[in-house]
Amino acid sequence: MVRFGSLARLVVIAACFVTTLASAAGDGDEQMDEAFIDPDNIPSLQRGAKNFINYCSGCHSAQYVRYNTIGKHLQLSEEQLVNNLMFNAVKTFETMRAAMPAADAERWFGTPPPDMSLIARAKGADHIYNFLKGFYIDPDSPTGVDNRVLAGTSMPHVLWELQGYQKAVYSEITDENGTTYHFDGFEEVTAGMMNADEYDDFVRDTVNFLAYIAEPIRSDRRRLGKWVLIYLFVFLVIAWMLKNQVWKDVK
């Protein structure tokens, strides 16, 4: 039996753990925009796969997912898979490898680009969504840009042609504690090929695909889970009826 003192300590530990998670989720001084992804949206996943191959796979790998798995879940034929996604592989059972050698990437950027297979589970879809929208001009950065979500990132703004360039706008706040700067938003400096809504959709599709490859069996697991719950409910009813039948003569 768990004593009250032990239970109280467990409650305190759990509360501290939840508080820590909330603090980690709220990293930074601004609320992150929600990505509103839907990993069951096949057309979005197909567009996201194209975006990842065209703009991300040159530097980033996704070594824990295979092309044939993507083709199956994204309803792509083998011909579509080979012609549209497999530019760095020969067989459909191969994993998604980066085109750039890791040694060259580390020499050029200071650190090898991370594998993207599980990035959505590690960071969260909202984090990636805001990161891809958060590049701004910084003359002091080696790449010419910095990022609101990950300050000091070594990643260049590879989507500049689509989004254009923007600058971060701050307002100065002075009080008894001194002067602080509050981030007000971004201001466009150079227009890209897409307007803001089109770029949001592009990023959302890309993040949706990254969330999918982080757990390709998500949809199958949820579909199976519904039948498991139905089975357990039916079994519970049968067990309850059996219990009443067995114990009906016991007062």
C-alpha cells in the first residue's frame, strides 16, 4: 500500500516534471505559432515529400525510413516513387540518404546537418514550423542570417528564394529594471517567389511530412487501436455478465 507521505511526494515530483516540460515547450520569449499539421492528409504528405527532396535532402538524411515505406503510405506507384523522389538511391528499399558527405558538411557549416527521421518527435512540429519561418537578416552571422527559434544556427536560409528576406523588428522598453527589447515581428526586406500564405502552406506540408516519417505507422496504430478498444469493451461486458452468473448464488 502506498502511504500518504509517499503519494504526496509522487504528486510533487509529477508537478515538477510537468512544470519542467512546460518550460521546455515554451522556450524563447514568444509564443510559437501552431503548425496545424495533419499526418493523415495524403496530398499534403505528397507535397511535403517533394519539398523535402528538393530543398532538404541535399544536406539532411532520413536514414530510418525507406522509400518503399513512403511510397506505400503516400499512395505512390513505384514509377512515381523512382521518378519523383529517388534521386539519391537505386533500390526502393534503400533509406533516404543525404547527397552531401557529412565530412564536407561539417567543414563548411561547423557541424554536420542532423538526420531528420525523428526530428519532429524530438523537437515537435510547432518548433520546426516556426524555425523554417524564423530566419531573418543578421550581418554578423557567417551565413548572413540568424533564426528566432534557434539563435546562432549554422544553417543558411535555404528557402530564401521562396520566402524572401526579412528583418526582425524590436521595440525598446525601459522601466525600473533597465532597458529591454521586445520582439514585435518580422518586416519584409526582399520579396520571395511566394506570398506569406503560400509560404506558410509550403512549410506546413514540409513539417507534415517530417512528422509522418518520425512515426510512419501512426495512422495504422490509431486505426488498430480503435478495434482494440472495441474488443476490450465487448470483453468487459462479457466478463461482467459471467461474473454475475457465477456469483449470483453468493450473498
